[in-house]
Amino acid sequence: MAVSVIAKAITASLLVTTGLTLPHDSPSSEFIHYRDSQDLVQPVYQSLPLGAIKPRGWFKDQLQLEAAGLAGNLYDFYRFVHDSMWIGGSTEYSVLHESSPYWFNGLVSLAFGLDDSTLQGQVYDYMDYVLGHQQDDGWLGPETTPESRGLWARCYFLLGLMQYAQADPSQEDRIVDSMHKYIQLAHSMLKDNFTGLIEKEGQDFDGDGFGAMRAHEMHIPLQWLYEEHPRNNSQIIWETMELMIEGGAQANSDWRKFWVKGVYPEVTYTPREEPYDDLFNHGVNMAEGLRYPLAIYRMTHDEALKTQTRTAVDLLAQYHKSLAGTIIGDEFVTDLNPIRGAELCTATEMTFSMAYIYQYLGDNDLADWAEQVAFNAVPGSIFPDWWSHQYVQQENQPWSRNLTEFPGMWVNVGSQGNVFGLEPNYPCCTVNHPQAYPKFLANSFTLTEDGGIAHVHLIPGSVTTSLGNNQVTIQADTNYPFGMNLEYTINSDSDFTFYVRIPGWADQSSTFSVGGKSSPISPSDKGLQKIELGKGTNSVGITLDTEPRVVTRANNTAAIYYGPLLYSLYIDAEVSEVAPVAFDGSVLPQSSTTGHTHDHVIEPKGTWNVAIDTSQIKTVQADVSTLSNPIWDLGAPPVELRVAAVEIDWPLQYDTAADPPLEPRVTGTPFSARFVPFGSAKIHMAHLPVVELAKVDLDT
């Protein structure tokens, strides 16, 4: 069998751009054996089918709020879903036609993760229409001419179909039939000079090139189809994945050339000449592009790609990771200054990317990162009732409203960017944000290589599955990250191995217990605490110990964490509701709003302009036995900090807080400042200048 297209591309690009000597670079090597066998690399930690994991406790509360909020109601009123061209309507926000596929991808995971019959009805109706109107040549979607047919939006529709088939076997055959019919067409289009992926003269489906930049997003559903339902069509599926990558490379959208030290941008300002397409610097593209090397690695078994994935996350962490765990990019990356913005779509994609990458690399810090995004960046940009959201969040954001000056601190975001509303700045986050929490739930428990089960993202939940002939049910009850105790009730027909991931920030004084007998934690180098359990019912406990952590940033600034939570200055605020504004500044059609849809104006009523003394921090914990709902509301989380602080002169720029003063001028008297979780503080100051203060009584 001939060497694959991907094999050729990978050897050429990586040898040129990184100087790496690839481990499989000769025709007689093991690399060709892998390609000839056409097997896919398996993850270190295997995810469970959608629906196997159910939420409990505070996380279930949040998913129910999401279902009752914007996400769960878009299908009934929001023009870019309710009137989408995909289901016979006439409204799309761009020629990409991505709006309702974005929504479908997130709502399938929410509907079946929450086991919500109303949402299941929505996604079924949507799917039923699209599959029922699949065109004779196999095309999925409303486009009828070659000039308008782009492959990109189908990636997210196929992701939704894959999840649906996992969760509802009664629809599996119909879904698989449709996917195979579509792939035959997509394969023929790609062989015809990458039709549908690279826009050519006279075509109008993706002038900017987003589809080529995200070509690898087709791989997750196609690799599932290839492994689970090949139907003697394996070669076409495989070649389609290869052609997506080859086409992306021809469109100068090859992430293997970008995730390279010396090429990856440390800082980026416009205008600036760079040896790659500007879309690489797009925050959402970057969050999705983290998954690119692994998509190919699964096919080639080339360890250089696995190594490059680690390089990619390290480069991102060093140069463009926000304190809340997302990527600072508005919409494009520049630097780490807290006046910059971070798009909600990016946080949504980062939540999934870090969970996905963790399953292949197994490094503990990646799971910590997934939790950091999910517990900070995601809730920080969503209103407590889940009916409105921001387009971009700032680490320092003393108010949230339509800014009175043009926001020159942002690259491609307008003055409504940090407003909590229906569709501030652009509608993509409205339809894409629903996937973050339900996919985080779906990846919270995993299967391990030795036949066990691991709890890796430590939210409350339960899982029922079979390990061979061993039926296992695990119930995790915890208020984590608002409390540090986890209690498990586990039933199994036979002995098995259970693992709990111990976060990297946990102190060695943390303990675990089995049947009430406590022992010090002894996690593996990958952070997993191994617990051997006998058949029957077992009780397992985990107690995590930690202290507040100070993370320093440039120019004598710092941020404070406790556990996975970033902390922000508590700012008392006045919140008012105004009529929602359309993303293009026009008046929204009345049919695309409800009585719940508002834009919000949040103005501070208290001091926001402070410097802190990071040597004086105290933890204040209320009763954590019962959590408030909604938990991501100001003052709701039970663990707060008291920090020595002082008011300073803090200039404004572009009608927002300028970057932290290099030499803070003190204007007040030191006091004990109240700090709360960033995710609960919809206006916040988290990236603060550091000063040395006299002793402050933190109990006052």
C-alpha cells in the first residue's frame, strides 16, 4: 500500500520547520507498517459514551440553569437557530452557515448529559429535519450549488451526530447511513482540487479560510465512524481525513508549522509581517488548533506529533494563557496585558481541547488546566442565570457596558465586547457556549489502560458502565472546587482499580480513605491515586489540602488562586437591564428575543482601583455543606480570601482600566479587601500591582 498523504506531509513539514529527525522516516520503517494496518492510536484515558456520566450536586444545578436559560431556549426563538437555513429558515449570520451546527453540537451533549426530554426533543427535531432533507448526492445542509457548499459547518454537525448515536442507539443506523453517504460526497469534492475546503474564484462559502484552518475538526467524528461503523468503507473514510489535512496544508493552514518554538508568536501586534497566515493568531482557531497534531497522530502513530502537542500547550501557556485559563485573544492574540480580551468561544473550545489532549498525553497539569478554564473563564463570561454572556472578558474589568470610546486595546472587537447580553459583538458565542459544561461532564470520568476507571475532573457526578463482565457504578458527591472533600460510593460485581486524579496544587498532607481508614496520598507521576477495591459496596474519601497561591506576572503584578479558583476583588455593583442590541448595532427583530433576553449594564459601587500585599492573605470559609444556586453569583461561593490592599491612582484608557500602573501612587489607607472567585464576579479585578504594606488586620 502506498505511503499516506499525511505521512509525506508530516515528514516534509516537521523536518523543515523543526529540525526534528522523525522516528519513522524510511519506507521500510514501522511507520509504514502502522499505515498499512490502518489502526488508530488509542488514548491513554478512554472517554465513555455520551450519557454514561450523569451530573450531581452543584454541577447538575448549573446544567439545569443552562437548560432553562439561553442554551435551552435558542431553538424556540433565536433567529440563527430557530430560523436557520439548515431547518428550512432563511437566517444565517455568515456564509459559513455554522450557527445551528454549533448549537446542535453543544445541545446534544447537554440534552443527554442532563437526560432532559425537552432538549432531547429539540435536537431530535433538528436532526430529523436535516437527515430527512439530505440531498440526493449526499450533501448535508441547505446549500444547493457547488459555489456555496463549504465543508466546515458539517464538522460540527457530524460531531453532534456522533454524540447522538452514542447516546441513543435507536438512531444509530440512521445516523451512520447518513454519515457514510455524506463522506462519499466529501471525499469526491476534496479529490476535485479540495472543493468545499478552499474557496476559489466565483465561490462564496469561506473567503477568510476558517474551514481550512479547522480542517482537522472532521477527524473526531470520522475516526469514530472508522472504528465503530466502517461498513467496508474504511479506505474512503481514511482518505477523506488525509485529504482534509492535505487541503489545509495547501491553504497554508498547517498547524505543524506553527506549533514550533521560534515560529509561535511571543507577542503579536498589527501591522506585523509574519511567516504564516493571520488566522493562526485567532484565539478560537488556536484553541481548536491544539487538537490538530493529535488528530494526525492517531493515524500515523508518529510520536513527533505527540511531542509537538506538548510543545504547543507549553508555548501557549508561556505566552498567551490568561489567568483564568483561556487564551487572551480579542479576537487575535497580542500580549498578556489585562486590558486585553478573551473570547467566550475560546474558553469553550479550550475546555474541550484540554480534556481531549489530557486523554492522550496523560499529564496532570493538562487536567488542572481544563478545570482552570471550566471554573474560571467559562463562568466568568456567563451571567448567573445563564441567560446572557459576554463576547470577551478582561482580567481587569471594573465595569461591563457599552464603552464610550472605541476599544483600541482590542484587535477585532467593538465597544459592546464586554457586555453581558444576547449576542454582544458577534453571535458565535451565543450558539457555541452551550458545549463547554456538558462536554466537561462527559470527560470527567475515563477508562484507564489497565481496565479501571478514573475520576479526572473532580465535579460531582455518577457513572455506570461495564468493565468486561464487571458492572460498576460510582457516585461522587462533592462541593469541589468550593470544598476540598470528595466522597465516593462505589458498587461493583468484581474487584477493580479505581483512580482519583490529585490536582498538582494539592499539598502532600492530603489524604485518601477506604472504608474509613485514612492514608496519605501517594499519586503516580501522572497525578493518579490508585485505589484497589473489592467487589460489593465500597466507600472512598479524598481530602485535599492547599493554601492560597500567588502567581506573579510582569511589572510587579500578581494574581491569587485557592485550589483551581482564581480570585478577584469583590466589587459591589449596580446591575440594570437594557434592551438587547443586535451584533451589528441594529434593532433586534422582536421574534428573536424573549422576556428573558437583556443586555446588562454593570457599574461599580465600590472601590476597584487597588494594589495588594501578597504576603498578607487569609482564607475565610463559610459552611460548604449546602451551596447556593446559582453558585456563580457574586457572594455565593463559600470560600473567600481576605487580602491586604490599598487604593491607588489607576488611570483609564479606552473607557476601561488601563494596564496596572508601573509605580502605583497610593491614595488611601491599607485595608482588608474581600476577594471572591473570579467566575462569580462579573466585574472583577484579578491582575493587580503588588506593594508592601504595614500589617493589616485581615479579620476586620
